Amino acid sequence: MTRCPEFLAPQCSQPVPARACLLSALFWLLGVVAGLAAPTEDTLRIRPNVNELYVSTASYSVLEDPSGRLTLRDILQPRYNAGFLPGNLTSGGKPSGNIEHTRSAYWLRIRVRNEAPDQNHWFLEMFDSHINDLTFYRADAQGTYHGVRTGADLPFASRPFAYKNFLFSLQVRPGQTHTYYLRLKSDSKTSFLGRLRNESMLAAHFQSEYGLLGGFYGVLLIMVVYNLFIFLFIGERTYLRYVLYVLSCSLLFLSEDGLGFEYLWPRLPWLNQVVNAGAPILLLVTFSYYARHFLDAPQRLPHFDPWVRAVVLLSAGLLLLDTLFVKSGFSFWLYLLPYGMLYYAALLVYRQGFRAARFFLIAQALVAVSLLFLITRKLGVDFINTPFTVYSMNVAFVVEVAVLSYALGEKIKAIKDATIRTQERLVKQLHKKHQAQDRLVEQLRQNQELKDQLNSELEEQVARRTEKLRLQSETIAAQNRELQQANGLLALQSAAISKLNGELQHDLQQVQTARVLSKEVDFGEFSQIYPDKDACLRYLADLKWAAGYRCRKCGHEKYCDAREPHARRCTKCRYVESATAYTMLQKCKFSIIKAFYAVFLIYTHKGSYSSQELSRVLELRQGTCWSFSQKVTEAMRRRRQAAGYDEHEGWTHILLDATGTSEEDQPILQTEHS
């Protein structure tokens, strides 16, 4: 009894007769003869002064194992060994070698001939570090094959070299041709891309590659820390969304280039699989969340933004379903629609005049080009497979995070400038208001001077008349009998003058009262004071926020102009409050000018102004006037019962009464959800 050769030992655990070994050797020789007769792949030739070779699709042969049960012992048999086809003819006649069926195992056969006289060690590097199960078979000096098994499903320590990609030592001797086998099993579609490098070239490649990747992640870390501190200082949530997006980018690249598995979770292959599958979905969600709010899509595109949000959520759900159950391998096509809609939204916003969107368009264009290179590499297209295209996505994302950070700063600066301009307009309005108040005070002063002058003139006239009457009385006293009739006439004149003086005093009192209560102002004169809706809203807004603005939702004290005239938007929570909200005129169903005049009439008549007269003056239905007058009368009653009520206060205090407003009449809260 003899034992199997060493390269068959993993598949054979029992002793076999010598005849069986001879038959196996015979079948192996037949396989070699059949392999010579079949079309063979090109041999990779290591020539002098060559430091690296690219493993093209014509440089290896591929055999698909649908069952996934074939071993190296089976592969070396003639019927299987003759089934290897060149890589450029596999995958159903496609012009490249790909893993098309995720349930199958694929065998690669690579022949390497060393025609260089030096003794450099050569290594085979497989670019895709996400292959789940990979076994590399290499023959020793006696022709016995030994396997090295590794893969993304095994701990990182299973790899023969501590490198982010799969790296295997070839040990090819000068002047000899060696045949190597690789067994690959992957849950996702990928291509067989690799490269041969000698030890000197590999060392230089390690130094440059890890240096560039360190700089790349350093830039991402700087962006995260910088924008996180800005968020903590100013509280602007857009910076927090940007930080989440950059962290998602970092997680995606850590999973894509294999550095996360190498340094962060080397003993957790299941976590590596979760990160590989979930990082692109997380990036889609965080990017859409950041991009929509950076572009102010909910406000600028109110009809298009809900569709964008729905497509993003649907795509994320389909991607998760494909990752967990379907495993089609082409799920990256589901990213095209949401990213395309976000790019189109940025274009629409830019056309509306949002200048910061141009940076977004430029950055995403660079990322789109790098994604095109990634998709072609996934499909096995190698005619543009250069170091620049391989790391183009890293460069594109570095440029993108830097450009978007600058764009975010420009947006915040634009908001700050708009706030400053709004404050300047408010200062000008307050200045004009103060000027109007000064003019009103001056007019009242002039009126007082005219009244005092009139009273002085009347007093002088009365004094002169009294003096004249006194002189006449002395003359009449001397001629009492003769001028008795004249004295009676003078008495009548004196009574008439006294009556006229009383009437003048009464008229002056009425003038003063009318000036205070403005009872003599009709609707025409009232319309001159409040000529249009804008004037009424401006007066109501100034009266409402005379003590300063304070958000009813979050208590913030800074605001900016909203779309509705004289409405104010909170700069923190985006809550919008109109000038009529929480006032007597909220949900008023007729002209605000007539509403002002109605409140004025009812107040000045102390609530006794009839709805018929109010309907005639305002030209409104009596039922509407009656309802409004009841509302004003009730507000007056509550005002008189208030603790700080002043009987000399003006009618405008009634405008701010909102105690009777029902919950149905409350204004709709307009907020921006984070």
C-alpha cells in the first residue's frame, strides 16, 4: 500500500492501492497531452529590466465550476484541464474574464516563464479585495502543489502578506515556466484583474500607495474635524449633515480599498461584509440628505423635492433587498437614478440664481467620471485601467469634499449677507418710522400752538369787549333813564356774546376730544392714513413686534424676511409667522383696511356701533359685520378686565388681541425638517 502524492493529500484521507496511483498518474499525463492539443493561453514572460506585468484577459485560462465542488485533484484530470478557456473567450463569449455567476466557483490557470537572469522574487497581486474565498496553488520543486487559502470571509491574518489586496509569492526560477492555479468564489460579480511585480517594484508601490492613501484619509479627517467644530460653534445643521456625508465617504473607501479590514476590523470578517454591503447605501442616504438641504430643495423645489426623497428611499430599500436576498451583482445601476435626480435638482436651483450650486455641479461631475471608471473596472473593461483611473475616485472625492466645504461656507456667507441687508432695510424702516413720528409730534405741537393762539385771541377780544361795555355802562349810568332801552340791548348783546363764548369753548372741547378719539374721521380720511394692505400689514407688524421678535416655536430672537409681505422667518428653526397671525385680524375674510376701520369705529363708539351702520359704511354684509363687531366687543371687554388696562389707551391695542382664536384658526407651521 502507498499513499497519495502531497498535492492530493487534502482530498484523500485513506491509503489507496498502487494501481490507483498509477491510474491517476496516467490520467494526469493524458491531461497534459490534451492540454497541448487544446488552445492555450499566452504565457506571461518575465524579461530583463521588467519590473511588473499586467495580467490581461489573454494571459490566463478560466474554468467555471457551477457546482463549486471541484478540487485541485479534479482540475488536474484531463477532462477538466482541457476545459480551460482563455480569459478573453469566457463568460459566455464576452471579451473579458468575469465572475458572472455568483453561485459558481472559478478556476484560473496562469503560466509564468522567467527569462530574466536575476533572482528577483515575483508576486501576484489580485486587485479586488472583496473576493469571498480565494485559494492560490503553487507547485514546489518536486511538482507538488500547495494551496494557500484566504478571502474576505476569513480573518485578515489568513493572508500570506499583510497587504490590503491579495498578494501571493510566485517563486518563479530563471529559465523555467511555472503553472499556477487560483480558485475564486465571490458573492458579487467582479473581474479577474491582477498584476505581477518584483520585490523592488512592490516595495516602491507600497510606499507610494500607502502614502497617498494616508494623505487622502488625512484630508477627509481634516474636513470632518473642521466642519464639526464649525457646527459646534454656530449651530448650523448643514455642517453636521456635511460631516455625516464625509464620514460615509470615509467608510466607503475603507471598505473599497481594504484598509478598514486591514487595520480596523481584521478579526471580524462578518463586519467587513456588512460594511462592504452597507457603506454605499449609507453614502446614498447621507449624500441625498446633505445635498437636498444644501440646495434648499424643500423650499426652492417644493414639487420636485418629494419625488427626489421618495426615489432615494426606494433605491435604498431596493439596494438593501438586493444585498440581503437577490445578490444580482449589478446593484450599482440603482444608484444612477437618485444621483441623477439630485444632479438635476442642483441644475434647477442654479438656474434659479443659487450661485453656490455651481460648485456642487462641478464636484459631482468629477465624481461621475470616477464612477464611470469604477463601473468599467467592475465589468472587466481594462483598456482604461491605469493608476490614475484606479485612484480617480479618491482624487474626485478629495476635490469634492474640499469644493463642497467651500460652497457651504459661501452659502452661509450669502445667508449672512442677506440677513445684514434685511437688518439694514429694517433700520431704514425704523428710521422712516421715527421721522414720521417726529413729523406727527411736530404737527401736534403746531396744533397746540394754534389752539393756544386762538384762545389768546378770544381772551383779548373778550377783554376788549368787556372794557368797552364797562365804559358804555358808565356812560349809561349817567344817562340811566334816557338810555334804558340801550342798556337792555347791550344786556342782550352781552348774553349773546356769553353764549357765543360758551359755544366756542364747547366746540374747542369737541375739537380736542375728536383729535384724541378721531370720531370725525370718515372712511375716506381713514384710507389716507392706511391707504393699502401693505401699509396696514406694516403698521400691524411694527405694533406686533414693537418689543422685539421672539420665535414662538424655539424662542430664537433672530429672523429674516419670509415670502409673505411683512412676515418673519426664524433663522434657526425656519418657522414663519405672518403679521396677522395671533392678532384680531387672523383669518379675516374681508379687506384688512376695512377691518382696521371697523375696529376703529367700534372702539371709538365703545362697542355701541350698530352692525347695520357698519354694514352701510363698509359695504359688507350685515352678518359679517355683526360677527366681526361681536369679536371686537369681546376683545374690548377682555381688555378692560386686564390688569394693565389704561382707559386712555388707543384703539390699536385691540388689534393685538388673539385670546379668542380657536385651534382651527391657528396658522400652519412652516418648518424645515432636519
